[in-house]
Amino acid sequence: MKNAPAPLLDLILHWSAPAQTALWRCRAVFHHVAARNALGTLDETLKWGQPSWRPKRPRTGSTLRADWRPDAPERLTLFVDCKTDLAARMADLYPDLPANDGRRAIALNLNDPLPEQPIAHLAQMTFTYHLNSTAPA
């Protein structure tokens, strides 16, 4: 919660306790990945009413969003830009993740331990997407 923007804090207060815990752990992973990869500060905002993170430096990476809904209380969903191949790559690399549509959404089961290593890998691929010469234009 340290240094989180007020709109994010206000939104997360309405989430279940397990969803809040998972979101804060994901957020810590995102910031750690940005620091480890010397990406600078992450822009942390709400996009489409969802917490989102993206490197502030232009043409570095893509946006990673998270969402929780009361109608699926056991899931925290991470979203990537549907114009990227990030979800498809994650499906190939981590076929044991509970749900991945291969396009933009990767759902995490809040009843299971948080898969921090795959989340860190997703964040690293997302936040450096435009630095990767193999990324589509």
C-alpha cells in the first residue's frame, strides 16, 4: 500500500480480503521487476476502472492491469494488451496456470498460493515488451 495512488486505494478497499492481499503482492512483484530491469518508475493508475502499471519511460513496455469481481470472488485476473502475444507466450510457458485465454486475460485462483515467479515473468515480458526486438510492431 506504500505510495499507492488514492484512486487505486479507494477501489481496492471494496475488494475481498484475499483479492486485496493478492493485489498488493502482485504490485510488489511489479515494482521489484521494474527496479531489477532498470525500467525506472512505473505509471500506476486506473485504466478502464482497473489498477494498471506501465513503465513511465515511453516505448519501453506495455500495460499490465488487474481486476477482481464479486461475481468471481476466487479469481484475480491479470490483463495484457490484446494486440500483444504476451498471454499466448504465458500459456506456452506456464500451462499449469488456472486460466489463460491466450489473448489478454490470465486468471489467478485466490484459493491457491500466488504463483509469484510466473507473475514476475509476465511483468518482465510486459514492461520490456517494446525493448524486445522480436516483439511485433
